[in-house]
Amino acid sequence: MSLKVHNSLTRKKETFVPLTPGYVGMYVCGPTVSGESHLGHARPYITFDFISRYLRHQGYKVRYVRNITDAGHFEEEGREAEDKITKKALLEKIEPMELVQKYTNLFHWAMKEFNNIEPNIEPTATGHIVEQVNMIEKIIAAGYAYVANGSVYFDVKKYALTHDYGKLSGRVIEDLLETTRILEGQEEKRDKADFALWKAAPPQHIMRWRSPWGEGFPGWHIECSAMATKYLGAEFDIHGGGMDLMFPHHESEIAQSTVCNNSTPAKYWLHNNMITIGGKKMGKSYNNQIKLTEMFSGDHPLLTQAFSPMTIRFFILQTHYRSTLDFSSEALVAAEKGLKRLWEAYEFLKKLDSKNAVPASTNLLDEELDKKILNLLNELEAFMNDDFNTAKVLANLFEIVPVINSIKDGLIKVDSIPATTIELMKTSFRIYLEEILGLKNTTENTETFNGVMELLIDIRKEAKGKKDFATSDKIRKQLAGLGINLKDEKTGDISWSS
RNA sequence: GGUCCUGUGGCCGAGUGGCUAGGCAGAGCUCUGCAAAAGCUUCUACAUCGGUUCGAAUCCGGUCAGGACCUCCA
């Protein structure tokens, strides 16, 4: 069974064949660290995290490159040469690099909270000015860029004569050239469709670098092309990012790299869809973002409570990555409850001892149930191979939850399922939930704490045995006040969760 | 205006020709000192109008509604 991915370039699902057998080079557009990440930003990084996890699980050696945009591109291209980062730094009265550091740290913290594995290389735009300048020089030499007043622009019209500018985003070049939209400061450009490779910095601009064309700063698209080329080569396997980056960002990347390297940079272009809120994209345009810090703290008018990073991760995993996902506090609450149920079943499954089960007595075996479980588990890989259908993976795992809970309650005897199947359940849950989907237990308790809990549970058990319900209820009630819930299991055991 | 996408039950969402998606919420039952869980059963679907087909949520066309991109955007 082979992996199929939806390639935005062809708008089709294609069998994934890496350029070099066994190796995958993947570039994902990272954040612009001029401000705090919001919920919408969580999606691509979680998406490409489980994609990289799955590729590794399939045995590929993955080099995952994700940049940090710390050079800042134009607030609105064509107007004043205004750098997002410089502007914000002035506002916060700090050094631009201080600002960049602050938000980079915050971003890294959030990624860790989401249990995202760090990329193998996380290059910064400011650290690759030389590479960008070199690339721009190559493009000028090839005749596809021109200099105007210390800025350099890519000549889209010329490129389009011999190349398909718009092949990724489905843009029609004639429409782009004929667009009627008028922006100020466009006089330098020969055509409205042209985009900046290098922008001359006005005197007050703080972030500036020397270049053959004078002091300035790089255009937005060139950094990704330069860094992807440097670390993954002229051609690599996967380029990822949000759908909103398809045009102009990725389209322009293709043009730049094609001119420089004589090849289309990435073989497969993968794009995640947006998180919406009330049906509208969460983002700057609607000013409807909810910051990740607000999500985690619950400190936002639209939130009825705080949501843990794992709840958000699970919420995102429940939807296919190419579908929009509509946010609401209600939907998050549902995700939180679902995850809790799934995870508690998994925790019990982990502890389940199948070794003592008698495997031989076939008359005890529930063959139908066994078959059902095996079938559900076997489908998991096919789902992931079908363009990473995490929603279906979770649905199947959920179907096994009642089986696990029934074993827990003694409604299904452990030995009615072959020990091999139990073991397979254990490994499958571990591999899919933890290794591939990247979910983890949110509360890590210390041994001391667990010991204290055990003691309390013992005391409560004794009290219950003596029908001293006053004591047993007191323990349960006070723990509940601390956010710890005790549950009397059917087997007589007492379990707890926080 | 151009290009493209979507419309599934109270909510979030899988699903592209015939088979219960799943989660959350609701109802009933069981278990239970109480509680919480859990198990079992169950109610609300496929925007709309036509067409193709033995058969359509799924394919085709019209209509309506929403959205994305075209400007920074994950």
C-alpha cells in the first residue's frame, strides 16, 4: 500500500515517490515573528508535524526545514517600503531583533506545548541575506529581474512568456497583468504583477543590509527560495504551507527558483486549509484571531474556558487537513471530552495484561469481535496513506473504545480476545496516537503525588468497605474541589483523573 | 469583476454511486450507597430544483447560500 498525497500543483492525489529513495526533503513556510501566533497558525505546524511523523514512521529519513521570517516583508507591497518588524519594534520601543527574539521564543514555546517535533533545520531570513542576494543576482543575470531606485523586481511578464506563472494557484497571467487595482508607489514596477526581490530601505528604516543595489532588505518570497535551495537542493520532495500562501508567495517561489535553478523546486505542494470562525477565516483581515496564549488561558470573550494544547491538537486532527475547520468554544469542548474518553481508554489498554489470558480455549474466543478489531486496526495505515486522513484514524480508534471499556468493566472477558490481538491493539494505539498523531498525556504526575493518591484511594476503599460513606464522600468531594475526579469502577477499583 | 472551493442531523465533522463514519450534545435502559464514569439502545442528515442510473449525499446542469484567493495573511 503506497502513500498518496494531494498535490496542489496538479490538483490530484498522486502516489508519493521521493526523489531519492528512502529520503524526504520537506520545506514548510514558518511564522513571521512580528507578533504572537494565533489559533490559525497552529494548523500548518500541527499538520506538517503529523505528516513528518508519518513519513518517518514509513521509514523515510526526513529532513524537515521550517524557516523563521524575521526580516519582515512589506506591510503592503508597493506602498511605502514598510517593514512589519521595524514598525512593531518602534511601537514596542525595542530593538527589532529583540522583538524577533521575543516572538520566536513564544512560538517555540507554543510548538513544544503542541508536542510538535522540532524541524531539523530552522533557518532565519536574517541569517541568509547573502544567499538571498546571490539568488537575486542570478535572477538579474538571467534577465528576469530589473533594478529600480535601489530596489529589485521580478519581471513576471517576461517570465510568463516562457513559463507558466500561475500553474500552482490557477492564476491567469492576463488577468494579473490587467488588474485594475491601483496602489501608490507602484511606479517603480514595470507591471503590477511584478513582485519585489529586494527593497531599498528609506533612511528611517532600522533593519537594513548592504547589497549591490544599495542598503535595503529582501522581499518576502526570496527567503524561502534561498533557504529551501540551500538546505534541500534545487529540487526537493515536499513544500508545505497554508492555502493562503499559494498566491502570491508560493507561485513566486516557483518562478524565482525556476529561473535560478532551472527546475521546479518542489515535486509535491501540500496546503492545509484555514481555521474559520463563524465561517470566516481567522486572520488579520477580519481581526478575529484568538492568540494561542489566550486559547491556553481561556482569557478571551469567545472562550467559555481554557483549552489545553492537546485539545487543540486533537480538534485539528479530527478534521482532514485540506478541509476548513470552524472554530467555536462548543466544538473545542466536544473535542476535549472526546479526547479524554479516548485517552482514558488508552491508559487502561496500556496496563491491560494479556499475557495471563488463556489463548488456547477457542470456545471462549469471540471470533467476530476479534475480526472486527483487527479490521479496524488494519485500516489505520490505509487511512493515513490516503492523503493523511487523521479523521478516519481517530474514528476507528474510537470504535475500539467501547471494547476496551467493556473489558475494563468486565463485560468482555480478556480471554475472549486473542492475546495477539490485545497486543496489536496496544501497539497500534501507541503508534497512531502517540508516534504519528503526536498526542500525549497532558498531566505528568510525580511519583510522590501518585503515592499520595494511592493512599487516599486506599483510605476511601476501607471507608467504603465499612460503609462509612461520610468519609468516602469527603475524600471524593474534596479531591473534586481540586479538580481530581474519583471513579468507582465496576471491578471495585477506584480510578482517578485530573 | 476574475479564478477556485464548499453547502451533511442541535454543534464539529468523515464520506465521491449501493454497505452504521466518528466525536460532542439529547432520550431511554443497565450497572450503582450516592456521584461520576462506563455499557447497551435510540431520535434529529445529506441546501434546492431538474437530469443521468436498476440505484446518488456521492456524477451532470440550473438556482440559492457561504467562503478562499486576486493586497499582508498559516
